[in-house]
Amino acid sequence: MSDRRLQVFHTVANLLSFTKAAELLNMTQPAVTHQVRQLEADFNTRLFDRENNRISLTRSGEEVLRYADQIIALYGEMDESVKSITGDTSGLVTLGASTTIAEYMLPDLLGGFQKKFPDVQVRLRVANTDAVVSMVADNTIDLGVVEGQVTNQYLKVEDCQADELRVIVPPHHPLAQQSSVQPGDLLNYPFVFREDGSGTRSVIARFLEQHGLNEHQLNQPFELGSTEAIKGAVQAGMGISIVSAAALAKEEKLGLLVSIPTNPPVLRTFYFVRQRQKFRTHLMDELFQFAQEYCASRAV
């Protein structure tokens, strides 16, 4: 947009972090700070209070943010209106996804989207479910796809597709020959868990609670931050775990891991997460519609 300083301020104000804003805007932190200070000089007032390595908006900053929201939204509407006249289909959309979805679902989806819209740049941010939901709430990304339940009432949450979680063990593990695994069986072996904030972890915790158990009863030697790391640890004999069935095609084909359904099954839903009130560009709508159609085709 024409006034870069306002865009930079808007990003910092929504994230309340110069560091995160610099990362999102592909700028250095000193450059972000300089743009904000120039805007403060124009208004002859501080827009942020800076104390103990944390920032907050001043009253003036809150007022500037209120107008900045409107100005940036109007600029987006103007840009969309001109593009609809000229037939321009270029642009940028930002998508966030939790780790399992980013590793095993999105490459195929985004590949198809890029073939249909070759002039559109898609920027992907990968984090756990809690972090992705926060990025949607902060306007850092346009659309989130997550594997855990979302309780933020200000966000629009819609079903994407169903997913089954399965117990994974090495081929010679005692559980490998069983047709199913009971919830109590999980307590008998070291269990490699995902980190706090992971959608997979929250689903497993709810599954245990439904059967009178809790995650603290598991023998947890360590936690890992990705499905790939967990699969590697299980292959190495460090424990058992539960992961998405969608993540196991290669290992099962090569005989590196055995997956076993739980009894009863552990099922969950992948969700789309969007802002309810945020101005939507035609590219955001195109991406969302394409993702919906992709998920529907996989459910057939």
C-alpha cells in the first residue's frame, strides 16, 4: 500500500511484537522499528509503550489502529475492485497449517492450486494448532487448517475432512500382532508424545479421559515436535505412539512400522479456521473453495 509505515504499524499492533512483525513482513527488526518511529514522529506522540521487553498500545496507538483497520480494508477492497475490472489473477494468500496437515495433506493441495492459479503466490506458515489459531486471530494469515478443536468464538470454524489416528510400533513389538489396541494397553510401554499445543496430543488426551485414564499415566520418556520425529523414535525402539494414519503410507510399505487401530477407534476432524469479519479477497475465497473441494474429493 502507499504508506508503508501504516502497514508496518498495523502488523506490529496486531502481533504486539516487533520481532514477529519483522518476520512476517520480511524486514529486519531495526527497519520495522524505524518505520514505527517515523509514524510516531508524524503524529508527535508515542503509539506503543515499551516496558520489560513487552509492548502495548497507548491510547493514541489504539486510535491509530482503529483507523488503520478501516484504511487497510478499504485499500484491499479498492485493489480487488480494480483487479476484477482488469482480470488480474495475481496476488498473495497466506495459509497456516498444523504440522501433520502441512506434511501429509497440503503439498498435494497446494500443488493443484498453483496449477490452477500460477500467478498466485501462496505463503505457508507451519506451527502447532494453538499457534495457527493465534495467527488467524491476529490477522497474520488468511486461512488456517488445523487438527485440534477450536474454541475461539470470534473465528469461523468449518469441517475439512475426517482423520483416523493409529498406534504405531516397530515390526517386532509385542503389540504388532494384535488386531487392535485397548486404551489401557498404552500404559504398558514407553509412549512418545507430541508437545503441548499439538492437536494430535489434545485428541489423544481426550481419548484417554473418555476411558477413565489421563495422559499423566503414560510412561513419557520425552516429547517431540513433529510426526516425522516421532516415527523415527518409534522405529528406533524408543517407545510407541499414536499418529495420523495419513502419515504412515511410506513406513508401512517398507515394513518399518506397524500401525494398529485402537478399540474404539480414535477419530478426529481437520478444520478450516477463518476470521468472521475480515475482508476477504477473491484469492482468499478461491483458495478456500479449492481446499473445500480437495477435502471433499478425498472423503469420497
